[in-house]
Amino acid sequence: MRGAEKITSGHRERSALIYVRQSSLAQVRDNTESTARQYGLVEEAVRLGWARSAVEVIDADLGLSGRSAEHRSGYKELVGRVCLGEVGAIFGLEASRLARSSADLSRLLELARLTDTLVVDADGIYDLANFNDRLLLGLKGTMSEAELHLLAGRLQGAKRAAAERGELRFPLPVGYVYDDEGATVMDPDAEVAAAVTDLFAAFRAGGSAYQVVAAFKGRRFPLRAYGGVWAGQLRWGRLTHSRVLGILANPAYAGTYVFGRYHSRRVVEPDGTVRTKLVELARQEWPVVIHDHHPAYISWDDYLADQARLQANTTNAGARPPREGHALCQGIIVCGSCGRPMSTRYHRNGHAAYECSASRADQTATDTCRSISAVSIDDAVAERLLDALNPEEVALALAAADEVADRRARRSRAAELAVERARYQADRAERAFHACEPENRLVARSLESRWESRLAALAEAEKALTQAQAAVPSLPSRTELQALTANVSGLWHAPTTAARDRKRLLRTLVADVTLLPEPDLAKARIGIRWHTGATDEVVIARRQSVVQYRRTHPAAVELARRLGPTRSNAELAARLNEVGYRTGAGRPFDNAAVANLRQTHSIPPPACSATTRSRWPRRLGAWGSAPTPSMSGSRAASSPPGAASTAGCACRSAQTPSGPANSGWPAQPRSLGT
């Protein structure tokens, strides 16, 4: 071997490392001769003077590409030992075995130069302290990297050419298989095809991937295995949310052949490591797209609509899609005081409320930030929505739609005339070219050039017209507007209409709802912004709390105050019922209700002494006065208040819920202690 004189005793005193690598597992399996040659370098090291015990083999990188040192533990071990000065020589079949990257190879060679480590390959021995040897190895590394680039370019070019013809085969998604002729066809298994079809139908009905998963609860879904022991087999399992998203995003189900949806890119992590990740390209950047390539489960327009709906469901991008729950304005209601979205909270009883919780959590809430019952807002907004869909409003909408259509037609008329003029010029240039004699090449060449310029102008005019038409959204037809209002109210209040469907109907017309500041706590001001840009303001009375709407009518309380001191509970209940008053719960008055009314509003019973009346405002069972000295033992403890001073007080029968007078109190003691 050339350069053996470069080996010194100092090199032989250190270890000789044999680095063994193959780029893929297929090469390890098939190219056994190359692997054997690399292991044979052990004998070459012994022949050059290293002791057999000092020769070590590093083969941890078998089956790994040399494009990067990121995942090659054997290469990292080699570099580490070179840095420690433990290595006298590195043996490799060729420089490309060490690294296919010039950057990785240059770092290794620089470390080898600093630690006086030799590099040995099939062509000779290299001392990195020698400039010529360092230059030669650097050139070999650069050529190795260029070779890898050329090989990859050839392979990718061949794949791209096959993909442009729609002939490049790759693993098909579940629901498709290759037939005997290599064409893509639907899976002949009827259960598999039905499952895929039902998935798209469930998404159209539910509007979200979570709804699809819920629809397939308890039902199995197919999976085509690729690689491993299950390769090519059809497996069945539970449908997951990630699988639904993957199927909905796959254009193959629309009958479209796509190549190059993903692109690999190397990125540097914050910790300094370099890794390769896949990046999904935008739809307009897909290099190969062939429509109607194979049978489709959905049309291409349906695929685009599904992607738009998925994008509208992306909440981290600011979208507020309709969710579960009966709160109609969930996601589109805003606090008019602090300007932040209001959250929806469901209580244990099922009632919903809109709360300005974000501002309270951040300590930025204003004095007019409110929490309000969802029913109050929803009823007002729904009523305004249904009013906007009455026949009169629809007639105005139809007139406005006609006016807008006329305005758009006038706006695009200029672009249409430009297209018509450019088409005439192109047709005229074409007729002139065909009328020219073929022998007159000079004239024919000039006419051909003129024809091409006219065609280019026509293409630009058509592009301008298309852009002008696509710049404005399409208007609904008169038939659609009339059908929308045929029976909206009945459809809205139908028990079969789901809350999610009501939210979707609302959001087709209403952009957002704002709870405006209102100093009067008994009222609420609601701002409604329509998609047309128009705004409405509605003032409603806020719903009362349970204590408020179950409060006894003030007139009934006033009547009880006038008659209470002179009538018993039964008499007072009869009088209140006779007048037509009811309790706060809507029931007729009875002895217990009157006793509660006396207690709540401090209405004394009839024939009470001054001492008893002074104690009357105290709540029942909590009179708070100590027994008088004249009361004795348990008798005093069981006697009602006031019994010591008014033994014959009528309040004992009028106030008590039970007892001899059926008033509710225990029977009074027969005698009082002296």
C-alpha cells in the first residue's frame, strides 16, 4: 500500500479503528461482498504493524446513509475517540464510507490533523498534517457528495416522469387497490367501500371530524397495512380523529392523482440538533395533479368544500365553528365593554350563560362587563333573525340582489369586451396565417409571430376576466332565497332541528353579536352585525333570578299587613285566595304559606301583647331570649316565646303550623310555672 512510510511507532501504539457502513439494509442483505471487504481491513491493519488486540471494528452504522451524521452512533463514537487522541489510524474502504457530507468529513479530517491520526483507504495512507494529502481527501469528499446528488437527481427525475404519466405506483389509501393491470380501482370489498362512503357522508352531516368519530362509535373501520408482518393485509379497528383528518385531506378519494404533496426539509432545533421533517405543500404548489385519474368517492368540488369546512373548524386560527350545546351565540358573542369574546358556561341544571371570564381572569374587566343568561340573548337574536326572513324582507333582499347583480355585470362588462376583442384579433391572425402560401416563409414567419402575440393577449384578457369574476362572492339565486323563507319559523322551532343546525342557520346571516354596555342592570342591550354590514340594536329585559320571580306580589303582602294583626292564618289565607292572589310559586295560600309570609315580612298574629310583638320580627325557632325566671325547667324550654307573660295569647293558635288549632306549633303546656 502506498504511503506505508507515514506510519510511525506512535501511530501503532494507539488503536486502529475499522469503520464499516452500508447505506441501506437492502445493501447489507444483498451486497455481502462489499461488507466482507470492509471487515477484511482488519487483516490489512495487522499487516501494517498494528497488534490484533489494538484493531477495533465499528459497525454500528450498517444500514444507515452517510448523508448526515445525525443518527449515526458509530460515526459519533469514531469522532469522539479521535478527539481523545486514542486513534492512530482510521481504516475505511473509501472516503465516502466515512461521510457523504463535505461538512461532516471536513470536521473529521480537521480533528484527525490536530491529533495526528492517519486515514487509510484502498488507494493509500493519508497524513492530514500533509497539505497534499488533506487536499486530496477533501476533493474525494466533495466528489462523493456530488455523486450522491447526481444519483438522487436521476432517481427523482425518473419518479417525476413516471408520476406525470400517472404511472408511478405508491401505497394506496384504504378503499383503493391495484387491479391485475396496475390500474387504481375501488376496493371490491363492499364493506370497505361502504365504510369510506359513510365517512364522507357523516362529515357532510356533522360538519366536523369529531362528529365523524362519534358516528362510527361501535363500528369498525378498515386499515390497509404497509410494511411489517401485516404488509398488504386488511385490518379492522376503531376509527380515530387523526385518521378521519387524513382521509378527508387525501385528494385520492376525489379521483385525483397527486405527486409531491410533501417535501422534506432539514431544520435546526433550538438545542442545535439537525433533523429532517416533512412539510405539506400548499395545493397550488403540488407539482403533479391529474384529475379523473381513477374512480372517485367524492367529486373534486366536494373535496374543496370539505377542506374549506375543515379550515373553518380550526379554532387556533381564529375560527369559531358551531359546537355542541344549546347556546345559540356560542363563539360569536363579544363583550362590548372590554372587547373580548365571551365564553359559554353550562351550569349543572343545564342552563347556559355567557360570561366575560377572560377579562376577569386577567383582571382587565370593566364596570359594565356582565354575565347574562344565554336564553335572554338567544331568544332576542333568534326573533330578529326570523323577522329578517319574512316575505317583506325577502322581497327587499331579492331587489337588492338584482341591483348588486346588475352592478357586478356592469363592472365586469369591460373585461368581457376586452376578451371578445382579443379573441377576434386572435381569430383574424389565425385566418391570415392559414391564408398565407407555405412557400412564402418570410411572410408566414411574420404572421405566425403575430398570431402567437394575439393568443398571448387573449390569454391575459381571459385571466383578467377570471380574476375579476372570482374577486366577488357569488350571489344566491332567487329560487334559493325564496326557498329559504318558505317555512323557516317552523323549521327553526321543530324538535327535530338540532342546536348545531340552528347555529349554522344563524351564522349564514349573522356575523357576530355584541353585549353592549348598559348601566341599568335590569336591561341588556344587544348589537347584531349582519354579514351584509348592516347592524341592529335590541334592548331586552334581563331574566329575573329565582328569588325575584318567585317573590309574592306586593299587593298580596300589603293586604296581609292590613289584615294579619286581626285574622288567623286560615282566615287570612282564605281572604288572599278570594281576592285572587297566589304565592310566588303560583299555588293557593294555605296555613303554612301564610305563616311563612308572616315570618318573611314580620306580620304579627292577632291579639299579641306588646312584649310578644316586640319579639315577633325574630325568625321562628330562633327567638333568642332566655327563659324568664318564672318559667320552670322543661316546661320553660318547651314553651313558645311570650308564653310566660301572655298565657292566653291568641298567637299560639294563629302562628303555630300545627297543634290544637291546626296551626303547626306543638300543643301549648297546660300551665306555666310560677
